[in-house]
Amino acid sequence: MIELGGLVVKASIVELTNDDRAIIYGALLWIAAKLQSDEGEQAKRLWTAKGRQAFDAERRE
């Protein structure tokens, strides 16, 4: 759980939402609904690619 919270911080979500937990929770619920929809596989591919790019960019810094 600590690592998952770290990803929220790393993605600047805490800063961008002024640590508003309702916004963060709502966004996570939206993500879950998207993944359960007909567009779920497409979203997974897109988000996986974006996440890998971000991790790779960090490694190069």
C-alpha cells in the first residue's frame, strides 16, 4: 500500500488536487469504471505505455 501511495505522490496527484482525498478517490473510481468498460483493454494499453515512458525517463535522469 505504501508503494501505491508513493505513485500518487510521484504523479503529482496530491499537489494537483491540494491533497483533496475526495477528488483522488473519485478519480480512482473513474479509472476502475473505465477498466471495467468496453474501453478497458484500450485504456490499459495506453496507460501502460505512458507509465513505462515515465519510468524510463526517470531512470535516464
